[in-house]
Amino acid sequence: MINEPVVDKLVEKLGTPGNPASRYALCVVVAKRARQIIDQEQSQGITQLPGDVKEIALACQEIISGKLTMVKD
């Protein structure tokens, strides 16, 4: 289970100041990014991320750091 970062902070960071993202949108964005990370690992022959970090946790860290944002189509 992911306790850090807090889900509320992830939702707040993913949305815009006037329009926060929903928890559903957070799940979709994190799942898509985690799948991208897994695909990259497999194509590069990496069996485990450094520091034994899970792909979902890495995607959440990318949201908090501002590297990953949500764009509505």
C-alpha cells in the first residue's frame, strides 16, 4: 500500500488550482504511467528498478515532483 505521498496531495497536484483532478483520473494517469515504465523496463532488459521501487510508487513520485501532469483531450 502506498502511504506516501498522500492521495489528496496527488489529486491536488495532478489537477489545476481551480479544477482539482478526481481520484478516478489519478488512478488512470498512474496506471498508464506505470504501464509505460514496465514496458520501458522490459525493452531495456531491466528486471528491477533501483532501490526496489515499484512502478506505481515511481509514477506517484513523478506526479509530486511535477514531472507527470494530466492533459484532458
